[in-house]
Amino acid sequence: MPQIFSKSANGVARFVILGVCAALLLITVIGIALPRSGFVTGVGQAVAQPVPFSHKHHVGQLGLDCRYCHDGVETSSSAGLPATEICMTCHSQLFTNAEMLAPVRASLASGRPLEWQRVNSVPDFVYFNHSIHIAKGVSCETCHGEVDDMPLTIRAHSLSMGWCLDCHRNPGPNLRPPQDVFLMHWRPPDDIERIRRSLISVLGTHPETMTDCYVCHR
């Protein structure tokens, strides 16, 4: 009976099988890694702004408090973005002719607000309230990173559902006394675990219900 397959057929078959398996493995790895990469989440990437505002200069070097520009952070779901008038509080006297501040001067003259681009945001179907997190002892740098070291503001964390749920399941490691939430590079005291347990109790934090769907999806 004549031979149907050539002598090399086994080798070709093994090569094809191994190639298909390798391709499936690669696709799986990419499918898992890509959504978590900075390319998709934006972590570590600066966003183009109408003015190259430097938190490193204003917060790290000059010592401006977060609440000076983000005045809604303690009372509103939104932290708020600085109005032109806030910028001009200083820049009507300092660097008045600086080229990079031309959009600020134009905004003041025209009455049209600067169109700041959000670096940290969540989808429209997610409810997030800044004020409740601040009141419960979650600091700015927990979510936004050490902005006082950022020449241009970047996203420090993915702010993904999984990332938020990790904290909601176990908020203790991210809590500090409410009076310290605006401090950068905060170092916890030796009895921080006792303080955190006390905060959870006194401030009425309930981890057992904080993963319920309605908490973030309303």
C-alpha cells in the first residue's frame, strides 16, 4: 500500500501543534496583562493640559494645601478643579508675563474657564464621593500618589474596580487620622493599628457592607 504521509509529516504536525499552543498561551497572557497595563489604565502617563501645572513646584516646594485649589474635596463628591481666579490670586503678582501662563491670562480676560483634563477619573456608572473618603480617614496620596513629587500630574493607580474593592474589603491599611489626610509622605505612629481599629469603630466604617453593589453603582 502506498505511503500517504511523507517522513516529515510527524515533525510538521508537532510543529503546528506546538505553534498553536504557544499562540493560545500568548493570546491568554496578552488578554490578562493588557487591560492591567499602563497603556490601557493610563498609570504613569501625563495628560496634556492647557497649562503645564507642576504639583512638585506648588505643593512640594511652595507648600500649597490641596484644598486651596481643590476646594470641594471635604464637602462634595467632586474635589473640584481650580478656577482661573484661584490661579490669578498669585499670578496677578508673580510671573505676570510668563509665556506658559498666557492661557490663564486669556481665560481671565475672556471669562472662559480653562479646560483642565482630568487625570484621575472613574466611569460614569461609578459613584465616587471625595468627601466621604476624606471624612473616613483616606488620604489624598492613597489614591493620587505623592503628587508633591510630580512635575506633571500622572495617574498613580489604575482606580479599577478590583483596586477599589481591595480597599473596601480591608480599609484599615489605608486609614489615618482625618486631620492627617492632606499630609504628604505621612509616616504612621507606632500604635497605628490601634488607631485604625478605633477609626473604623468611631467613624462608622462598615467593611461588611462596603462591597455591596449599591455602594458604587447607584
